[in-house]
Amino acid sequence: MYVREDVARAIRLLQTKTVPIEEIITATFDLADAAKAFRASDDPEQVKVLVTVGTSVPTTA
């Protein structure tokens, strides 16, 4: 189980670019495609599947 300190550390790692977020987010879906996003998250090749709301992030699968 994650605790507050874990989340704070993860945020710091992303902010300082110690961990490149571009390599962690492996697929992005619009909210309208949330069902596809959940199916994609079952794929072991996916690290982080992101569901966006009202943004213009390119969609990948």
C-alpha cells in the first residue's frame, strides 16, 4: 500500500525529471474511450495508461 511519503517522493522524481514521465505514460485515452483505456491497462507492455478529461493530448494505443 502506498503512503503519503511514497506519493510525495514520486512527484519529486517526476518534477526533477529523475524519472522521465514520457517513458512511464505508455498510452493516453480521452475520457470517452475509458473502456479502451481499462482494457489497455491489462496489457503487461503498458506501464501507465492515462485517461484525459478535456485536454488535447494525442491518443495512443
